[in-house]
Amino acid sequence: MRRAWTCSGVRWSGDGAVLVWGGGRTSPLVPGRRVAFGVVDGGVRTCVGARGNACPVRAVVSSRGTGARCEECARLDRAHSVAADTLADDPRPYRVYLAWFGPGLVKVGITRVERGSVRLLEQGAVTFSWLGQGPLMAARRAEELLRAALGVPDRIPYADKRAVRAALPGAGERLAEIRELHERAADLDGWPESLGRAPFEPVDHTDVFGLAGLSPAWGVVRELAAGGSVDGELRGAAGPDLHLLTGRGVVVLDTRLMTGWELTGAGAADVAGGSGITFPVREAPPADAGVQDGLF
């Protein structure tokens, strides 16, 4: 009988990405690595709990959601999130950043200084630059200022990010777009006095994510399912997404869909017809489907 594992998703650091498994085991995610696993036949997806605590009722959750939490655990988890604006008295310093995901796809956000660039790696930011650093509420005010004055969002759907990864422009064009926005942001009035400004010092994650020469994906895994499996070669990893070359071509797997399931190792014999994947897959949109008409 095969051993069942639970997955906590992808963890990023300056050294790259790893898949984290129950018990602390990790699997490095490097291009060329084989990724093969299946979902226990007859299994169900259960809530992963909140803030390090197990779900008291082990509630069954949707196979399509990326959070893998029941309504109550999701509420508890969000109550302690910076995004929920419930930590106004947080004494830790924060940074404001601009992140570029593709042509016309730029967002503004904040992250704790102690986390370095991990938040940008988690989001799949191809290029980014810091804007400033200061107390949480000052960083929040600067974020709102940029959203209102420049029309830059604080969120970009993952579907839009995935749609352009295999057709990114060269480094010069990537930097030009985010440089212009950084300059416009610096000229705005109303910056919080307690927020120290940061010069334009772009960081590019193309090599870290393995995006050079990345083939377009024909599909995106919609959900995991009991008895299903995937077997493919890792071509690139950005944020929570794995770009896997299977017998049917490249598919994108959002590793957040793996949480809450009991998983087992899978071999080629487990995947019907040599396709490399039996999980439900939806067709990927064209490369330009998620691109905005313009930044402003």
C-alpha cells in the first residue's frame, strides 16, 4: 500500500522554491525535475485549518478553491491578515513595491521588511522595485495613493499572469514599463512623511522562475479529483504555479489546489493513455487574453 502525503504548497526563498509536505519534508522545484503524484482513490478534500491549528470538524471543502478552508477557518485566518486591515498597531516596518507580471500588468502592494522579496516570489512577480519603507499605516496610505492617482490595482488575477508568461518581452521593455511608473509615483504629492522613499532598483525573477524559453501552456488544471494523477517534467515555477510538460503538452498546476488532499506517488502506469494527466483541465486562454489596454 502506498504511503499518503499531505502538501502545504510551495514555499519560496532566495534559494528558489520547494514543495512542502506534512512532517516538514520538502521537494526542491528545479526545471527538469519529474513531478508525479495522484489523489487517493475515494478520498475527499478536507479543510486545512487556520493559523497553524487543525479544523475542529475536518470539514469537506470544494476541490476548486485555492484556499482549502471552510468558512469558519477562512474567517479566522483572514482576521489575522494584514490584507484585512486588522493589524493597525503592528510595530514592524513595511515596504511598498511595484510589481510587473507582463505587459500592462503592474500592481502596487506592501510586505514586511523582514520577509525581503519572498512576497514577490510568492505572487509570481517577473520584475519589481521597492518604492518606500515605513510603518504599516504609512505604507497603507501610500498604497492607496498610488491606486487612486495612477489607477494601479493592488491585485492581478493569476489567470492573467499565466496567460502572458510564455510570451514576455525582453528585459529592456520590462524595465521601461515599471521605471516609468516608478518615476510617476515619485512625483506624486501626498506621500506619508514617515515613509522613506526608495530609488528605482529593479529585480528580475525571469531566471529564478525558469521563464526563458517557456513553452505556452495548452491548459490549466481546474481541480484535483479522487483517483486522478499527473506525471510531468517541471519546465518553470512562478508563484504557486508549476508549468509541467506532460504527454499532452504543457499544463499549469496551481499548487494551492493540492492542499487538503491525501496524495500518493504516481508512475506512468497510473496515467491513462500516457497523457500524463487525468485531472480535469480547462483550455488556457490566448497569450493576450489577460493583458490590459494600458496602465492608466
